[in-house]
Amino acid sequence: MMSEDLLAITENASLSRGLGRSYGDGSLPADDTQVVAETTLADRLLAFDPSTGVIRAEAGLSLKELNRVFMRRGWFTPVTPGTQLVTLGGMVASDVHGKNHHVDGCFGEHVTCLKMRVADGRIIECSEGQEPELFRATIGGMGLTGHILEVEFTMRPIPSPWIWQESRRMDNLDEMVAGLKEAADAWPMTVGWIDCLAKGESLGRGILMKGRWAQPREAPEGPPAAKRSFRVPVQFPNIALCRPSMKAFNLAYYWKHIQRENEGIEHPGAFFYPLDALDDWNLIYGSRGFTQYQCVLPHADDNGPARRFLDAFISGGGMAFLCVIKDCGPEGKGMLSFPRRGVSIAMDFPVHAKKTQPFVDKLNELVIAEGGRIYPTKDAFTREEHFREMEPRLEAFNEVRRRWDPRARIRSALSVRLLGDK
């Protein structure tokens, strides 16, 4: 698909959609009368300068394809989320973050220019020097400021395409957070897995993983082979997602790390994108599906905010296979960019028709009281009033959006739910 074709499609579209990996409703139409432009065929590499690392590509280019082309040539995206099945446009709209946020911030910090089609049909370029407010509102703006057509950003040189990883079993939340903070100065990439069903003195126990790009002398010869993926063959019965089965999984995963400390070479796919190895993994959650809740909470000397959040999740009946904790650095330039300095906690859990909404409401009330906020890309249940309470930057974003799109022509199911679009 040429850029001209994408321009024609977006002319009547209310929203652009990439690979649809948002866990919420950010890439879904506001109603069944709206046209959504799929961008995945607008995926050309347009320019690359090896002297600076600056690259320009169409918004539908996938991170997987970018990695395929550039990793073996000694380049990698400056920030990657936990899946490579996303487009560059989606990475901008969600202002994705990764295991290196404490060092490199979000993806938007490395974006230098965007080509967009705004609501009145004009094609414009925006950057820090040209329409800077639109530029900053688009980074993390969930696609609500216009159709992203092209993205320019700076790639990073890497010494090898392999990861050197060290991991350590942590006995509780205090150890985990202390380990993340201690590792922040020496390690560019850190993340923790938490057993979110453990209680009492074991609350917050898990595995801390630290990574860096391996030096050539440490790495195997040649680039890593593509990871083989496996497919979940059938949808699991809902009864499989009971507390005993999840507790058994968490216990097995925790004690699989039988040695307290491990180190060695890791495949980049296993380090960055473990879930990409399992196609249709959402079928494990049965016919009711799942949601993810991700929040960022401010640091405290006693880890009180994170402790109270995990206590509320467990005492409220929450159960999850996957719970991830990260150390976040300063707030980014995106007007609605999610991370801020503090601790990010994310967990997947099955949806229940009657229980999930009130459960999310209670979690949101706690996050608001602690001075935190949620990640719209992962959200499907937050109410408008809660989002406004936790997001003091929202009015500035809305002001920019109204200036460029006074009739809210570009909108989504998320903007109806969180921003009050009609």
C-alpha cells in the first residue's frame, strides 16, 4: 500500500488501527457506523541514516519487521514493549515503554517527527519545532489527535543481537523493590515477575531479571535464529481458571528458579517478548476473556503504595498468572504518557460479568488515593470520573484536541468511555 492509498482510506475514517494489540478499546470504533483505517499495509521503510541512526517509516510498519531487518545489522529500537506485534503508529499512540524506562523513558522521547492527517484533512508534519503541542498530544494520545502516517525516530546501535541476563529470586516486595532500585544504576533493562497470590511475609515475592546487550566476546557466533511459536489449540474451559490452578502455576514458576541467582546469554525474543512465543495465548482465559490492569504508583520509603495495592488485589479476590513490576523513571513529554517516577504494576486476570467492574473501581479508587494513574492502552473498565481524578493533564490534552478537531471527528470506543465523546 502506498502512502496515497492510506491517505484515501483515512479521509473518511474516524480512527486508525494497527495490529490491534491494545488490551482495551483504544483501537475500536466509537460505534458500528464508524470507519476504521487499518494501517498494516502502509509499512514501507522510507529512509535510514547509519551515521545518526535516524529512521523514517510508514506508521503501519511492525516492530517485528523492524527487528528482522535491523537487529542483525547492529541496530535496535530505543524502546520496545513486551510484544513485537505492534506497529510504529501504535507505539507512538500508546507511547510504549519497556524494561529500560528508568534509563531511556518512553518511545516518544526518541521520536523526532510525525507526519499526520488531522481532522480537517490537512497533511502536516509536527515535531518539537513545528506544531509542538500537537506533537506532544499525539505521543500517548491514543490516536485521538489525527491519523499518524509516518514516524521518524532514532535507532540505537547494539554490540550484538544477544542479551546477557542475570536473575535472582526475591522473597518479598521489599526485596523486589530494593533490587530494582539497586539495579537501576548498573543495568539498562530491569523487570520483576511477582507471585501476586502470595500473602503475608511473602507478599510481592518473585523473580528479578536484569539485562544488557551482550558484548561480542560473550555472545554466540551469528544472529539468533527466529524463535519458534506455538499455538494454543483450543479455548480453555472457564473452570480451568480457578484459584488452585493459578496458585499452582505461580508456585511452580517461583520455584522453577531453584537457584537463587542465575546468569547467562538469553535469546532477545525470550527476554523481550516471551508471550509472542505462544500464539492465541488469550484462549487460555476461556470464553469470558481477560483484562489487564496496569498502574504506576509513587515511590515511598516503606513501599506502602505498592504494598496496599497488592493487598487490595489479593483481598478483593484477584488472581493472575502474570504480574509484572517495573521501576519507572521521569514523566515523558507526551501529554498523556503513562509512566511517571515510581513503581509500575501490571497483571492479567479473567473477566467476570458481575465482579470485574466493581473490582476495577476499587483498584482505581486506591490508585487515585495513592497519587497514581492507569495505562489507557491496557484498560477496558475505568470510568470517566476516575480517569479525570487521576489525570490532571487531561484538560491540557483536551484543549489541544479541540483546537485541531472541534467536532471530535476522530474518536474511539475509549474516547467515548473515558473522555465523554458522544
